[in-house]
Amino acid sequence: MNRGAIRHTPKSNMAFALDFNHLELVLQTGCNDFEKAEVIIGDPFHYTKTVTPDGVKWLWEGRKNPFLPMKKVYSTKDFDYYRVTYYTESKRTKYAFLLYTADEVYFYGSRALKRIGFIDQFEGLISQNPNLIFNLFDYYNYPYINEEDVYVAPSWVKDTVWYEIFPDRFYPGSKPREGFLPFGSVTEGITNDQFFGGSLKGITEKIPYLKELGITGIYFTPLFEAYSAHKYDTKDYFKIDPQFGTNEDFLELVETAHQAGIRVILDAVFNHCGWDFPFFQDVVKNKKASPYYDCFYIEDEDFINFPLDENGRPLQKDHTEPLKYRTFAMTPFMPKLKQSHPLIEEYLLKVVEYWMKNYHIDGWRLDVCNEVSHSFWRKFRSLVKSINPEAYILGENWDDSMAWLMGDQLDGVMNYELAYPVWQFFGQSESDTHIDACEFKALISQLLVRYPTSVTPNLFNLLDSHDTMRVLNRMGRNKALVKLAYVFLFSMSGAPVLYYGTEVGMEGGHDPDCRRCMIWDETKQDLDLFAFFKQLIVLRKTYPEMKEVDLVWHCAIDETILYQKGSLYFVLHKGSREKELALPNGLAGKTAKNLFTNEKKSLGKTIVLRPYQYFIFQVL
């Protein structure tokens, strides 16, 4: 037995209130160390008068109730994961675990793991000495499910199919404006200093295109006035960048999207501002005499220790030597904001109020949210939800994000943790460490217990973005691998995302090459890929099993995976050679429908998979 593998953390993702009365518990043990796990659980204050052989006693309800069996939901080569959901009327809970080997019983509580004895002696031992397992000082405690603390996300998010738009590169409109590079004229050497005239009116014209594809949510990278093409260096948070249009154009866009059943979220760049932000420019000019000096993290008033150009802007984009003020990354163009300063807090919260109340946006994507204080995000959430309880708060986090998903800050995060193993398994990029199906299964299984089952459906599941190479490049320009990766993505709980142009086969390397102009010439679009995504979105909306959190693994060998969600079986073979695959009992010998072709087929005990083939079978 690997005693060090046994783990449970109270008041965390392993002990999480799903709603006002249901508590979800997760336990990790060593792989195959135990045959089953149970929970002793109850209200710590609930005792009842009970007649015992030793007379009338007050006994705790957890002692009288049957032990609650836990389900082993996932296994890796190192760990087993057990889960159970418990209904508590009183909202108070104390609990501990019983772990069973083939012949022994162990007690695992808040203080220690201890051997109780052999299974055939268990009842006798407990009868003689109840404190072996019923001493509540050895128990974990979930003191109370306060309704104010419960994680609650917008009801619509889990059913959304998202589309990310980088505005300058999407569509200039049917009446292109002067002063920009011809749209799509540059295909190599893309930079963040090129402007192609993508506009809000152009996006509004393309709402029917997005509706035809099946999109129900748009995430815009920044729209507010800024110097660069990417607009993450904000100058004015209350103004649409004139390169994109006007505030009125944005209102028209939101209204048109809403009429088409498409929600809209904006990018909130609140970690940092741009060099041209008026507060920062006042500090540049007036140094410590500026009322905004303490709105930033500045070492001393002579903090400009680098050359400026004739317009008073830094000559270099990035610096390897230390700057004398904090910034995003190492760029002098993006000074870090001190959200705890009253002037900054007031300003940013007014920004939130302005765009939500006047333009009826449906939520926010929070840039670099893991570098902003939890305290500020709690205030942010309180304001957002007071304006619209159904607004979505999405964080840009690339790592384990549970600290932001406890119910007091974010509703979801950009799920790069899901993208990583998909890139590693299906991808061909030299920048990724490649894994086989067994390793892929382990990483996905661990991810499915990392977040509570009430949180996972609200994650933002993506395979590429404005910050990564495009998925077609990552798959070695193999369209078949792109399809396989997205069949998997669309079968997972969490809202799937398409980065603009992925649906027509756009290419692009790492940022900024991934920000090329959208392809609108149908002779240059991959229309087969468009049809594939359109059908995949329909399947996602038609079969709710695809949105469920849990899955059952039936096979994960070499280059092939087979897993089940309800009546649906997913078969994905990424190999370049044929493979004969044994089918599980629930599928072998059954009549099943291929959801991509609607063909009904009587299956045998095995199936021969062609290179890069995929199926979604529904057992009839």
C-alpha cells in the first residue's frame, strides 16, 4: 500500500458544495490499493436517543446510518479516484473514510490513516470500541454550506458554442475604409503593428455566417482604444477604438448578435493598461507630483531608464534588463495597475458598470486574471452579478485555477489544461511533448477530478487562440488530426470554442502569426472542414450526453481511444495505419447508429479502423 498516495483536502475541490444541500467528496488513493471505499458521514450535532445493550445512549446519526459507498470514477497507473455526493438537509457535515483491501479495513480521517483490523472482525471490533471509527475529533469537517459561498454559474454557459474574434483581422465590412493595409494582403511576417481595417460593422455583417455555423457566443479580444493592433495596451476603457468603429457601432453589433441568439463577452484588461493611459502619462510627466503615482508599482520617480522615440514612446518593445516599474511580462508599454488603489478600483468598476448597463454585454473575459488580487475579483464579481446575475465571468488562467473557482470570483477559465494533453496526444508540433493513449487517458482522468462536477461544465474549452499557434499547424497541417481533436473536444464537458478561421482551415504559427486575416474567399476556404464543424455543433446540441462530465474508458492503447458517455461510444484512431479494435460488451454485437452518417450498423466483436478514423456510435 502506498500510504502517501492517500489524499483528501477539506473545503477544496475535494469537498465542494454543488448547491445549497449537496456536498461532493473526492478521495485519492494509490492505484489498486483498495477494493472499495466508503464514507461515514452525518450532521455533527444530530444525536438520537437509542436503546443499546449497555442501556439508553445518545448516538450520533453517522454511527446509525449505513456507510455511504463511493464510486471509483477514474484510475491512472499511480492513483485511483473515488467520488460521492451527499445530501445534507442541515447543511452541516462531518465525515471520514473507510478503505477496504481484500481482507483489511482502514480508517482515514483528518488526523491519520489507521488500520482497524481484518474485515471479518470489523463489526466486533467496532462494537467493543466504537471510538476506533466514531471519534468525531478524527473527522473532516464541512461546517456549513452558506448559500453566499456556493458556486453558481450562469445557466446558459454549458450549452454555448463559442467563437473567438480578433477584431482587426476578422472582416473590414463590405465598404472597406482607407488608411489600412489591404485586408488579407499579408500572409507572412504578420506583426502587431499592422492594421488591416477589421471593423465592428464588418463583424455585424457576418453575424448570419456565425449563426449558420451554429455559434451561440462570441468572445472579443480587446475593443477599447489602444495603440497596437491587439489592443491589450488600453488607452481609454470607455471608448471603442476608432479603428474598429464607434460605441454606437458596438451597440448595433450586440443587438444584432442577441437577435441571432448569440451572446457577447468583452476582454477586460485590468491587470495592466497601455503606455498612453492618461493616469500613466500624468505620472510620466509629473512623476511623484502626479496624483496617480501610487496607482502603479514604481520604484522611484526616475523610472524611465530607457530611450524614448520622438513621440515619447519606448524605442524597445521588450527589455531584458530590469525595469523600474512593474509591467505585464517585460514590456514597458503595459504598466501594471494597482487595483487596490481607490482611484484605480473606482475607475475599473465604473468601466464594468458602463459597458454592462449601456451595451448589455453578457460577460467578461479577464486578461491575466491570475496576476490580479483575489480581493479585487471578489469586488468585481459582486458588481457584475448585481447588474446581471446571468453574466459570465471567464478568467485567462493557464494552470490549475481552483483558487478562483470557489464561487466568489470566476465562473470559468480558459481550459488550457484540457488543451495541453490534446496537443500532446493528437498534435505533431515539435514544441509539444508527445504522449500515447495511456498517458492521455491518465491526464484527462486527473483533469476530470481536478474540478468539481458543478464547475467543469462552465469551463471554456479551446484548442487554439490568439496566444497560441493555430491548431492546424499544431497538427502538422493534417486536417484528419484536426477533426479527431475536435471530436474529442466537443465530447467533453465545458463549452467548446472555435478561434476565428479554424472552421475553414486557417494556418498560423505562434503569436503574432496566428493573427492572420480571416479567409473569406470560398475558393480558398476548406469547405469540407466547415461542414464538419457545422455537423459537430449540431451533434453537440442534439445529444446532451456529450456535455456530461464523466466518461467511461474502454480502451486507451497506443494511438487509439474508446470511451463511453451514456448511450454514446466514441472511437478515435489517430494512427496512420489500419487497426483492428476489440469492442466492449456494451457495443459488441449491438445495433448502433453512426451519428456522422446516420447509418445503422450491426457491430461484431471487433471493428477495423482506417487511418485517422473516428466514430460516434449510439447504441439502439
